[in-house]
Amino acid sequence: MKLSAWERVEIARSPKRETALEYIENIFDEFIELHGDRNFKDDKSIICGLAKIDNQNFTIIAQQKGRNTKENIERNFGMPNPESYRKAIRFMKQAEKFKRPVITFVDTKGAYPGIGAEERGQGEAIAKSMFEMAKLKVPVIVIVIGEGSSGGALAISIGNRIFMLENAIYSILSPEGYSSILWKDSSRVKEAAEKMKLTAKDLYDLKVIDKIVKENFDDNEAFEKICKNLKKEIVKSVSELQCKTEDEIVEERYQKFRKMGEFIKLKDI
């Protein structure tokens, strides 16, 4: 069944959609969560920790939403504060030190825009996260599982490989924000969603992502199959990247994003 861009936006935002923790629990054999940015506090909208598949260790960085109001308040509705990004940076560097591949799960409507977050350096934390991620000497795999919006998502999305679920979205901002800014009319969200090219197919065609992970809602075992496919892709991609030198891993990541920008610019022309 063919869905419109807006219908995929609604699916990506659904409170019934599986969260990062559920993917982590089903993909990896073991997971230990680690806490704190060693500066301000432990912000629970981003989860960090150590995971394992067979004998391969990984560092996990994941944006986590809640299932209900209580959980969403605890997780800040999946909108990270700067301390979340500083926590992520801490574990990126730890992963590099111990030569662990980094796996990130992207699912946020954007970084938290509150006064406190801005006072603590939200913009700087996002930029620093992108900067540090770009030069990591270990493989980085990015998986967009729900909403991937704004710099809040891009902060943990600078990867060698980017996978995206079929009904996830990935864009510079929300359709509501796009229509309000461009047309001064927030009611044109469905039109905005189509124009923004935020679906997995759009982004695959634009060479922004490397693979679309299929979703089948008619299958009772759909989630288990998605996790199995993701596990297979993670193992395969990490194995391929570990055959490269550290400099080659960094250069491949750099060239990926440079070519991505050039291709999109040509498509726009």
C-alpha cells in the first residue's frame, strides 16, 4: 500500500511505535547503560551504553522517547538537552579509545529549545557532537527509527552508513515548521511534507541514506524481523568497515557527506 508523506509522518510520530530501547534489547545480546556527561547531569532523552553481538563490542547512543506522559516527562519527550549531546561525545571518545564501533538510533522531533538549554550551550553542544563524530576513527552506523528532525537528529547522525526504517522521517525541521516559515500557514502541513522529501524513499533517491529497512504492519512478527534485518546489516557493515584503516574510515565518512551535498545541489538545479 502506497502511503503519502504525511501519512508516514503520522506513523513515525505514533506513540505506539517501538522506541530505541526496544530495538537495543532485541538486536544486541547484551546492553549496559552508562550515565552522565561529567559536567551537569544525566539527561535521559539520550541513552548511552555498551552492547555486544557475539564477540563484537559496540558503543550505543540512542534518542529515547516515552510510551506515556510519565515516561515522556522523564525523557523530556525525546528532545535532548545539551548535556545529552555532551554525554554522547564522552562515549564517542571512549569508543574510539577502546576501538568499539558506534551505533546510533535517531528518534527526535529536535533538540530541546528551552531557555535553560540555550543558556547551557545547546547550539555549541550540537555542533561539537557533529564535529567529534565526523572525525571518529571507528565505524559509525546510524539508524533512523522514527522522527529524525533538525540539528537535534543530525548531532548523532554523522555516520559511515545510514539506515532508515521505511516509515521513519528525516528532515531539517517539521512539516508544521516548514509551512509556518515558508507560507505563514501551518495548516499546509500535508503539502509541506510532500515538498520536503523527508521519507525513506525520497532520501534513498537523494543518496542521503544507504538502505531502507522494510516494515510490514500486516505481519505479527514484523518487529522481530526488522530487528533481525538490522542486526544482520550492522554486523555486515561493521565487518566491511573494520577491514579499512582508521584514516580510510574517517575519509570515507567525509567523502560520503561531501558527495551527498553535491548530489542534492545538482538535483535542485
